[in-house]
Amino acid sequence: MLISLKKNCLVKKVQKLYLVKKRENRRRRSFDAVITFFVNTHLNDFDKIIIAGVLGGIIGIEREHHGQAAGLRTNMIVCLGACLLMQLSLYLEDMHLYLKADSVVRIDPGRIASYAIASMGFLGAGAIIKGNNSIRGLTTAASLWLVTGLGLSVGAGLVYPATLVTILTILILYLFPIIMKKIITRHVFIRIIIVLDNLENSYQEIKDILTETKAFSIMHVDYIRDIANNQETFTIKIVAKKDCCWQSVSENMTVLSNLKKISFEEANVY
């Protein structure tokens, strides 16, 4: 009886181990099948176009979320167009296989792809906006250039590298701004314009107010003395931390008895 119970327990353990091993093998086969699909499978042209649209849309959603003009639709269209151009390049080569080595006609599959990348510079330039001493849209322009590369890669059949680059790009666009805010102290360049009544040179007093907080560093000072209107104007260019409280600075400036106007604006980078 005891021997029979031991046999039953042993059989159950063996069966359990067999089932666990079977599940592990099934998962491993499934994973290998996915990897094989991305690496070795030769997709048809229709599948490549669909994948290109999806990859371009993933990056486009992130740009749309940040309120960029070149958002979801633009990135999808660019990626689809690049994929189609790459397929056209490869198709033209297949069409002219009958040409002999001594033929004067030469087919270069990389020429259309190279012009697709070069022409993306015009669209990228349109995404860059310069104004008020600041530049916006550089990341969007770079994303459009990258999306063109993704479309060309998918069109050439490099689906796995294109998918990996898409994942890395999304991580960079979403996570890096959060990381940079925590580990990098970003500075801004500010122009402070102070207008004073009466011709009293109050620069030293102004300098003391600005330097009493460690968040500022004075870079340059311009001084205009208007004798006719009995005014003096200080244009002070400083570098400061981005999260600096400008309202407290303007309140500290009110101790100047002859203060008429004070204004802050973003200045050029030095």
C-alpha cells in the first residue's frame, strides 16, 4: 500500500514537471516564431505599407500630443510615401534585369531613396519656427527625417530594425524630457529693461537687487541717458534658472523711488 502511494506521488510529480516543461517549450516556440517573423519573413508589398503606416503613426501620435503642426497625419503620410518610393526603387531594378553588363542604361536602386531623404529637408524646414529669440520645431523636423528613414527601411524589408528604432524614438521623446528636468538645470537668457525718472545713476542699486539672489548672473548692461525727457534706461541681459520667480524680482525693484517701468523678455543665447 505504501509503495503504491509513493508510486502515485512520483507519477504526479513527473506529470507536473512534464506539463511545466511543455508550457515553457510552447512559450519559447511562440517567442522564436515572433522573432523569425520579424527577421526572416519576406513580407509582401501590402504588408510593408501597413507596417510603415503604423510606425509613422506611433511617432505622429507623440508629436500630435505635443501640439505640433506636423502630427499624426503628416508622419503617417511621410512614412507611407517613403516606403512606396523604396519599393519603387527595388521594383525598377527587377524590371530591368534583362539589361546586360555592357548596356548603357544603369539602374541605381539607391537614387530614389537618397532623393527622398534630401527632399525631406524642405518639409523639415517648414516645421521649424523662429521667433522672439527662440526656435521651435527642431525635434519635429528631426522626427520627420527619421520617419522617412523608417519608411525606406520597411520598404526595403528591414522591419525589425525599423520597429526597434521606433520604440527607441518613443522612449527618447517621452522619457528624456522627464529625466532632463530632474538631472539638468536649464538656464534661460533674459533681457530686463528698467526705465527711471530723474538722471540719477542707480545702476549699483539695481545690481545689488539682482545679485542678492544667487539665481542670476549679469552678462551685459546697456545704458541710455535721455536728458530731454529726464530719463535713464538700463537694458540688462542676464542668465537665470528657468524656474526663477520674476514677480519677486519686479517687486524688489519697486524700492527704487524713481522707477517708471520694468519689463522682462527672452534674449538671444550668448
